[in-house]
Amino acid sequence: MNQGSDNRTRRPRAWCIALACCWAAGAQAQADIADLPLEQLMQMEVRTASRYTQTALEAPAVMSVVTAEDIRLFGYRNLAEVLDSMRGLYVSYDRTYHYLGLRGFASPGDYDTRVLLLVNGVRFNDNVYDQAAIGTDFPLDLDLVDRVEFAPGPGSAVYGANAFFGVVNVITRDGRQLAGPRVSTEIGSHGSAQLRFSVGTVDDAGRDWLVSATRLSARGADPYYAAYDTPANNHGVAQGLDFLRSTQLFARMHREGLTLTMAHGERDKGMPTAAFSQVFNDPRSRLSDTSTRVAAEYTSQWQPSLAFTGRLHAGRYRYVGNYVYDYPPLTVNRDEGTGQWWGAEGQWVSTALARHKLSWGLDYRRDTGITQRNADIDPPASYLQARRKGDMLGVYLQDEFALRADLTLHAGLRWDKQTGSQSAVHPRLGLVYWWNPATAVKLLHGTAYRPPNAYERDYRVDLPGGVVDTAALHSERVRTTELALEHAPSGATRMLLTAFHSHVSNLITLADADRPDRVTINNTRRVHVEGIEAEVEQRWSGGSRVRVAYGWQKARDLAAQADLTNSPRHLLKVQWADAVKLPFGADWPQGHYAIEGIGIGPRNTLQNIRLPGHLLTNLTYSTRFGGVDVSVGVYNLFNRRHADPASFEIRDNLVWQDGRTYRVKLTYGF
């Protein structure tokens, strides 16, 4: 028994040694970068870590960035696939929503509440479920995205609630980057089809415009569920219930320091899993998500040493789920959650003091209405009518202090108060030591919190699949320390090695209730998370590129002395892309191919069954032919059979995922 434990301990150390050797070998075999474009030689700039622009090496975080070129080259179809490609992240899918796992933490039933999702710096989590919509419910076409930044670790000292395990910031493109009208169409497996029309231009007054509309539909698969394999339940096959229909509208105007943005998304999705104890294979089982966000941003350089950024934003989110139950009689139960809010932000950045870069600001959000309802349609019966309003106010101060030419201290502090929760104060400390101009050592420490959301506080429905017996809830808290080494001698090479340790208390989780087919929500756990991550990326002047990222993490429930559900110990990401070398004189435009491998280690299900790990391979080929951009993608190239752990509301222990799928995409610019 002790010997097995020792072997498990040595394994991640062996990976560290192997990756360190690869790092050293890569450093000795630098590419000839003399012919690379100038912009690739510059250090990559990021905004998310400190809420202002700085290089990735300067930032008090170990950043991950996926650019528009990466999205095009690797054929990503939604934000979930973009995040799944990043170091330390993994995605689960229950055939209705995608869920993000961060450093070994992805509790089933968690609606992505522990990651803060921003679009152009504006919060995109709704105010009912606090959900970060990263799948087909994300209301933005990826063709409009300039880059996606991810800052791991607690971010509450800068952003407040939900910046628990990390912050995702989606930064959109400007109209001048798209340059005119464009039409994009694609078809794929399971009857999927998508059409997008966009216009990007700069008018005579200097206003930069981007307007886009996207429509997507998919028939979906006919998944099989062993738990329902009876003649009365179509032998466990959910037929025609995996469908998807969505509409996305986006508009953005920028002139000098003023930016106006609107994003709207509507999605209808079938529920093949018969979640929440529904009747299996009933065509009325479905849900819809509708969200609208508007924002205005103004930036100004008040003085040579003082910059100001102000934002006004507002949003509305509505969820409607039709659930089919046989009480008897056979009845459609409607579940609704609607939230409306507006907010204001102000930030000042000053360099007036020598060796200091001070930033301070305030965030305010007014929840003008949060409503949750649950009722049977016919015969009519009401089970839930919950309403609430509230406010959130946060004030923060941070300082980037150059202690020496090679040593910088990042110190931040934020106070937050949210209706229904106690006030919270959260610090962040970071030391960045410049070993040399291309190498930085970072020691980071921070805390974060997440107060219970409206769903967790108010949703009480004593029906099959409902929530009962929930006690008063307290805010979750996390404390994280991280040590990182980053080496970026140019824009063509980047290497990093990081180790982290987190302690989570008052974790809010779903659990089985004492009554059948019911769940409860409580502060039930203390969790200890530790891990290491390593990444090597190299690009060459001919267009070739390679990236390898490995993560080992261990997330343990301290009370049960067991690994968390859906928490893999190992994550592996491998990417290779290159231009297709054509024979001399070949009359065919040169294209690019990209191969991506995503590996995830074994995980436990809720029933404590060990789910085997898997390695999925995706292949994308892209080229330009006759003025048309062509992209062909094959996903799960080797048709690997794989599944994700199911949550409490799904009867099956596993949710099986798609096998090999295809996509062909054509884009034409007028």
C-alpha cells in the first residue's frame, strides 16, 4: 500500500524532470527568428491580470492567450473548445451546457460559477445562476473574437465575486479588422448548419463599425442511455432530442475614446438526458436561453500621468425549461429564471509617483429584478414564486511598485459588499523578479470569495428533481499561493513552469437529499488543491509551430479524504501546425494543417466509479481558394469512445460524447 502511494508521488515528479529537460533542450535549439514579423518579436500584451495593458511577463499571473489566428487555424467552434485548448483547463458537456474545469476542480452541478467571464472587460455572468456561458449559449460568434485571455488563480482583489479560480476575458475585433462585408457558411455532422453575415467598416467621421448576425441549427445525435434501455423507453435511445437552434446578434462602434457594444443571443436546446427525473424521450423536453447585453466605455488621458476608464453596462437573461413529468397525469412543468441588471465602473491609472503604477476604482451593480418561477402548465399548479433585488459595490486599490530594476511588487486590496452577504476584503500580493530581460520568476498569493447566488438562495421546489432541505448558505472562500518561472526570449518562444496550492472553505455543493429524486445545496466541504503545470511553445519563420502543455493536479475533499468528482490528475495538450508544402509549380493555393491532441486522465463519477482517461485528436486544414477562405475540420479523428461524469440530475452515471464529427466552413469577403 505504501509502495503504491510512493509510485503515485514519483509520477508527477518524473513528468517535471522530463519537461524541464525538454525546456533546456529547447533553449539550446533556438529558431532563427531574424525573418519573423516585427509584431511576433514583441512581448505579448495582456489586459486581464491587472485591468490595464502590460506584457505577459510583467503580469502578476501566468497568462494563457488564444488569438483569432489560433481560432481559425485549429477550427474552434465555440468558446468551450477555445478554453479546452488552454493549459490546466478542461471541459465537460451534459448535452445541454458546457462546464469548465479549472486545475482539477469541476464539481458536477456547478454552473461555471467559480470563473468570471468578461467580454471586453465587462462581466458576462448572469445574476440568477452566476453562470459563465462558454458553450453554444455564449452569445458571440468566434469569428468576431480577436483573442481570449485567461488569468488563473484568485482575482477577487481586482474583480470581486466569481473571480474564484480564474478570469476569462473575450476581446472582440474592430470593424477595420474585418474590412468590409463578409458571409460565412458551414455544414457539419448531425445536420449542423451555420450562416453568418458581418460588416466591418470605418465611416467618413472616423467611427469604426462592426455589425454581425449568426444563425445556427443542428439536428443533433440520437444518444443512447443504458439506464432507460426498455421497450417502453425506445430501448434507451433519445430520438430527435439533441437539437440546437441559436441566433446571435452583435454590434460595436468605436470612435476615439468611446466604444458602444450590443450582444444578443437566443438558444433553444433539446434535453436528451431526461434530466431532473423527467419522462424519457418526450419531444417536449427542452430549454431556452435568451441574453442581451449593452455597454458603453469611455477612455481618456486626463493628464500625461493619469488615465481614466469608465463603463456603463446593462443586461437581461432569461432561462425557460420545459420538463415532462408523469405524476400522474403526464404534465409539462415549466421552470423559469429571469434576471435584469445595470452597472457602472470607474478606473484610474496613475504613474505620477516615481517607480509606482497606481490604479484604483469602483464597481457598482444594481440587480433590478431576479425572478424564479416553477409551475405545471396543465393542470395548472404553482410551486415557486421567488423575487429579489439587490446591489453590489466594490472598491479596490493596487500598486505596481518597482522595488529595484529587476524586482516588482504587485499589491492589491479590494472591499466588496453584496446584498444578503457580509462584506469581504481580499488582498493580492505578487513579486516578479527579472532573472534576465527574457526570464521572470513570479511568487503570487491571493484570496477570493463567491457569495451564494439567487438560484442557490431561493430555489426550493419539492418535486422530483427539485431542491429541498437547504440551510442558510455562506460565501465560499479560496486562498492560493503560486510560484512560476516564465521564459520568453522572443515572440517566437515561450516556456513556463508553475506550481500552485489552494485551500477552499465553505464550498457550496449539490448533494442527495433524504427524500428520493431530490437534491440539497449546502456548505459541506473543505478542499485542498495542489498541482504543477508546464508549457513549451515554439514558432518558426516558415509558419511551423508547436505547443505542449502538461498539468498535474490533485483536488482532495479533506473530510472524506477522497479525490473530488470529475477531477483528473493529468491533463495534456499538444498542438502542431504547419504550411502544406506544395510541389514546385503546383497550381493550388498553399494551405495550412493543424493537429491538436487533448488528453484527460481518469476521473471519478458521483457513484465513485473510475472513468478511464482518453486522448482526442482533432485535424483542421485551411486554405484560400478563389477569394474564399476554406476550413475543413475533423474532430475526434480516431473516433475514440469517451464520456464525462454525470451530475445529480442525470440518472445515468456517465454522459457519452460524440464520436468522429466533421465541419466544412467557407468565408467570403466582398
